[in-house]
Amino acid sequence: MNKLITISFLIWSLPLFSQNTIDTIDWKQKGTRNIVKTNPLVPIWGAIPLTSEWRLLYEMPFSHNQSFQIGASYLGKSPILKLAEDSMMGPGIEFVVKGFRLQGGYKFYFTSFRNYKQEPFNYIPLGFYVSPHISYSTATFTTRAASVRNVYIQGTHYNINFLLGYQYYSLMFDNLVVDLFMGFGWKENYWEENINGVTRSSTLNTVNTNYYGSNFKFSLGFNMGFRF
């Protein structure tokens, strides 16, 4: 974990060494646009298994080919867990899932931001890019009855990634921007259980010997949103 924190600090420090103040001022005067994004599929299956993720991302340009993206998500109960709850569990069994996710990345575009509509103050980050990316997620799982006795399990996902992506502007829907990405990285998935205030490592950590339990991280996904 200490190594991950150190690497994360180095990644977040990249903007301090790559930023050109004069260049930034020039492009702000030309009028860059910010972008708000989400993913319409992650409410079905979120960052942690059996969660539903309600994601909001915000991309802010800083120069003619660089931007900073931050995001926050609320994690709740996945519809898949809800379906299992209704079909397989006994009467009165109701799962309670609560958590959050924080993420951020610094995006280096291969080309300068473009103005497809040739309108004033309408430059937006588009094209191929690379991005160091960090994500932290945590969620607790319990039932209504168990929560009264302070019994729950908690899953935590922490990962750092190097992403290659392509962001494009939709010509069919005005203002719509789509961001496709894939990449590799390092992850740490950890589960613990709490029983009456006593926290210990969960047995889930010992059975996760496949890809989920490894430190290798593969990312493939998309986000979409609107410029403003």
C-alpha cells in the first residue's frame, strides 16, 4: 500500500512539471469548454462487485492539449443483487449496500484541442490521449437485521492505471462527447469483516486467487457526457 501511495503522489504531481502558464492563458482566451460525463451502464454493475455506481466526471482543460479529470460516485445495491435478494433469499432478508468512489487523471492529448463547429469559445479536448489514472472505491455490505448488531463486510478497491483513450464529438447529438479508453495498471482489492466492532480480514481475501485477487489491472470502458 505504501508503494501505491508513493506512485499515486508522483502521478498527481505530473501537472506541476508539465504545465505551461503562458500556453494555458492563450488557450483560455480562445475559449475551451469543460465536459461533464457519466456511464449509463455502471448503475447495473459498479466499481466493486454487486454494487450500483452513480458516476459523475468533470474534465477541465488546462492548455492546448492537456486536461484534468476528476470524478465521484455513489455506490449502492446493484440490480443484480436485488434480483438475487428477491428470488433466492428468504422473506425479510434485505441487503444494504453503501459506499463511494473517487477517481482522477491527467490527460495528455496527441493533438491540440479542436473547434469543430467553428464557434467562438468552443474548443474542446478531442482525439487520442494517454492518461495516468487513480481510483479508490469502498463499500459496506450488510442486511437490515445485521446492521443493528454492527455486523458487515467491507470491500475496498485501490488502483493506479495508465490509459490510452480516444475522445470524440458526436455529430448526431449536439454537444455530446464520448470517451473510449483501455489500459493496464496495478490494483489492490481487499475485504474485511466487522462483528460487533471487531474488524478482521475477510475469508474473501484467501479465495480470490484468480484475476480478481491479483495485482494486475486491465481497464476497458467508456464515459459520455456534454460540453458546456
